[in-house]
Amino acid sequence: MSLSCNVMKDIYVLYNDNALSNKTRDEVNEHLKECADCRGYYDEMRRLLVSRRHTAHTPRISEPDYSAVAKKLRRDKIRCEIIRNAATAAALTACVLVTAHVLKSENKE
Ligand SMILES: [Zn+2]
């Protein structure tokens, strides 16, 4: 029995977790050998899982979760930047509007 690429994509997570029966695992191995598409997909998926797992496995009891703190700080920093940029944009817009208004009323005189 040969599995389709769609089915393969559904079970790669299980494959990666070693949660498949030997028979299914062999079929996945076979498919990966033959299908470059799925090989690329599986490599990419494994890379994502590994990086996610790496974050999830940061010890939380023995030491503070610096990555989460760093992430929060980064998020706050980005939020600050967005607010600052918005404020700058608003101030610039106000300046332009005031200047335009002043120029317009000067032209009228
Ligand atoms: Zn495939």
C-alpha cells in the first residue's frame, strides 16, 4: 500500500514523535525516499518542531524563563515603537495641517 502525500503530511508529526507502528513507519520511510516534495516538507516541519520544542523545554522551575521574558519585552518594545511612530505620525500630520491652514489663510489676505 502506498500512502498519498496528503496522508503523509498528516502523519509526519507522529512519525517525528516515533508514534507510528513499525509498518507505517517503514511506509513513511519508503515514501520519503521516493518523494522529494515530502522530504522537503518533512525537513521544514521537523525544523519548526525542533525550534518550538527548544523554546518549550526551557527549564521553568530551576531558572526563570528568560526566553518568555525576552519575548514579552520584545513585544512591549515593538508596541512602544508602534505607539511612538503613531504619535510621531500624528504630530507630523498636525504640523502639516497647521502649516497648510496658515498658508491658506495667508494667501487669502
Ligand atoms: Zn509525497
